[in-house]
Amino acid sequence: MMNRVRTRFAPSPTGELHLGGVWTALASWVFARAAGGAFVLRVEDLDSPRTVSGAESRIARDLEWLGLDWDEGPDVGGREEPYRQSMRNRFYDAAIAELSLLGRVYPCDCSRSEVALVASAPHAGEEVVYPGTCRDKDPSRRFKRSPALRFRVRAEDVVRFHDLVHGPVESRVAHASGDFVLKRGDGIFAYQLAASVDDLSMRITDVLRGTDLLESTPRQLLVMQALSARGGLEWAPREASFPRYGHLPLVTGASGERLAKRTVGSTVRELRERGVSAETLVGRVAHGLGLLDRDDPISPRRLAEEARGTKLRFTTEPWAVPETW
């Protein structure tokens, strides 16, 4: 018996909700609603220095204005609460302890500049590959700075999955990123760990997000595989229950540049204040996603009704924000 579809939208409260967020939120919401599933709102607020006061509530109000309601979240609760990452340290600590038992965690006191100095990035635009400087050092040594904790990637770790947008994906993680950070030296849990733990423990079945995170997925699947290996964590199911992934093309500015939160005219708040209706905005974004063959105003609920019983297919082309609405 297949699990009920559960998708999530996980914004970071570092500013206003912009069209890149609407893009993934709408895709995730329609995917869940068309399948009669659940939509979860999770707030990724681990990096407290970057959190903007009031941003979480403004993002929630914008989602409500658009018609994107949620079944579980910080304000409504749910079986998998809490839904703010800043309140989920016990899950992350348990994950670190489990991975440590498996010998997959070690401390690293390299600075970013030290890593960059000796790391390799074989192609322009790729992130540097951690060279394993601290991999075999004595973990009880005296550290030159507060160490980060890294995940020990094995040479044979090859991750394969079928992306809902891109099709078959294969990654040899040792070559793509090397040993990656699970917890920063300042004590903040890293995205790769937190997202993996939260998607497992919240029983998320389908993750729809931007293609800029495609390279993160093999690392997160490696973490999930390791957390599920012993069966020591009740919230870490076997591989058959890991999420499926779909990585959507990015939203760009009118000139093709990558959309940023500071891009003028890119936030829901700005568009609403300019008199753009929620249905107009949803229709434009849905058309860009490939969910509509027309560019007409539509409510999310009507969009989900039209998609019910069909296999959703998302565009593989970036969507440029319209210059005029």
C-alpha cells in the first residue's frame, strides 16, 4: 500500500516571499492536493543571524493570500511537530549520535580558506571538493578553532535516483563534494543534515524544490541511508520510504539573471501592493511551471481540481518574471 502523498514547503525567514518561493510552493501544493495528500509548512530558521524579525509571519500571510493553505505547520501543529527547525535540535543531536556510532562523523577544524587553498573544483561553477584534510587525524587532538563535524563519504558511495523533472540521476559523492559538513563550528546544524532528518521524520514523500539544490540530494540521500541502516531511530524508515525528488528550473529576472530577494518587483508583497490579484499571480506561475496551457487567472484550488487524476509534468525551462502584469 502506497503512503499518502506528503509534500512540504520550507522557507527560510530571511526576507519577503518572492516568486522563486511561490514557484516551488505552488508546485508542491498542487502536487499534494491533486493526489488528495497533505501539504506541510516547515520553517528553516536554523541560521539565526540571518533570520529577519517578522519574516515568518509575513511569508505565512502571503501564502494564505495566494490560497496555499497547509495541513501541518508552526501555527496549526500536527503529529510531526515542532515545525520550526530552531526547535528540532533533539532530532539533529540524535542523528549525529547515530552517525557517530556508524563511524560516519569526524571533527574538522579547517577554515574555508584552508579548504579552498587545497581543494579541487574540476569545472567552473562547481563547489570545491573537500580534500579530506582532517579525515584521519586524531579526533581528540587539540583544535585550532571550534571544529565542524563532517560526514565521512566512502569511495564506493554512488547515489542513484529518478528525478521527477530530470529523470535518472547518478552521483559519486566523493568526487562531487567529498566529506560534507553536518554541523558547523559555530554549533549551527548544516542544511544537509537538517533537511535530511526533517524530511525523514516528517514522513515527506515528495520534495519539489529548485534545481540549484539538485547537487544536495545525493548527500541527503546518503545521510538518510546511514540513519536508516541500523534501525536505531524510530523516525528513520527504510529506503523504500525515502522521499522522491523533483528539481524545478529556476525563476529568473526579466533579463535572464537569477532571481534574488532584492530584485525589484519579485516579491508577493510588492505585486499585491501594485494591485496584482492572487489569481493572476497563480495563473502566471502555473503557466510557467507547465501546469496550465494558458496564462489565465486561476485559484490554486481550481488548479488542483483540474490536475486531479493526471500525472503532473513540470517544465524543464526556466521561467522569467513578467515585466508587466
